[in-house]
Amino acid sequence: MPKKDYIQTNDALFLAWAKNLYTYSLPRFSGWLIPSPQVSLETPLADFEAALAKLADPNYGKVDMERKKDTRKVCEKALRVYVQAYLARNPAVSDEDRVAMGIPVYKTGRSKRPLPETVPELEVDTGTPRRHLVHYRDRGSKHRGKPEGVAGIEIRWAVLEGHPVSIEEELIKSGYDTASPWVNDFEEGDRGKKVYYCGRWEGPAEGEKGPFGEVVEAIVP
């Protein structure tokens, strides 16, 4: 029997839950040693709230409905990533905090499945100006996405003039994702520059990381 999702399907209930999580974590994030929710949640949450409010107008149209759907999708993904990356298994976040934020309380102990010793394969889609869509899959798999037993992927990257020698020292920027693809947007001045990416799987337990895969190169379109 599938587990019940902690995110509500009803838009109004989803918005109330998301705003509660945001306001609860905002004064506490520094004590939890995680990034501020303002960095990744503020804009998607505001966009969805504005789009949902437009539907209260009896004269709303199809464009308004589609915008609401699109902004909800972006907001939901941002929240899932934030929860899984920083809240779900962070030892600094108490179970009481998780209950207050309306997110799952996981049982403690070792994961039933060991972290795969395989590595991610990355593929960068450069079809959209100033944007990279970084698709990922387990090496050798025919299907995109993370393998079983993995919570998500850490993607290390940087804009460099040449191929990096050290992943840890040169690919200094980092992203986290749970559902392929990971989106990386750039400024107009970045067009034509080389970007290097490398990924590794992250397990459910805090600090559980697999080995890095191969470094791939892409040009900012």
C-alpha cells in the first residue's frame, strides 16, 4: 500500500502548509545550520500565492489557470527539495519541529538499503537560452532519475576555462535535486562560457554520500 503524501493536493491547503513551513523555519534555519528558506522558497511561494489569488476573480481565464498549475509545480518541487535536503533527516531538527512543519518523522536507524556504489551519469540539455537542464541517471540505467535507496543527487559545478583537476577544490558550487532534471539558470553575460558538472548520490542518512561520477562539460546557450 503506497504511503500517504505529506503534501496536500488541495491548493489552499498546500499554500497554508507551505507558508507555515516557511515561517516556522525562517527564524530557526541558522540554528539548524542550513540555508535560509528565503534563498529557494520565497520566490516560488510568492509566485504560486499570487497565481492562486488570480483565480478568485470570476473573470479568470485559461492563462490564469495554467499559470497557477505551473507555479504550483515549481513551488512544490522547491519545497520537496528543501525538506529532503535540509529538514527530513537533519539531526539539528527535532521531531517536534517536523510535526510543527507538517513533514514526515522518519524512524531512526540505518537505512534498509545500502547506498549504491554506482555513480550518476549526467546529460546537459542546452536547448533553452541561458538555461541548462541537467538530466541524471544511474550509470548503465536506461531510465532517468535516481536509483532505489537514494534520497537525491548532489551536483557540483562551476564556470571554468578548462577541465577541472579537482572536483572538491574547483567545482565549488553545489545543487541538490530529487527529480531529474535539475535546472541551472544563468545571466546574459554567461552565454558562451564553459560549465563543468559532476554528481554523486546522497543516501537517506545524514552525511551519506556516494562517489563522484564523471565530469561533463556544457556551453551556456
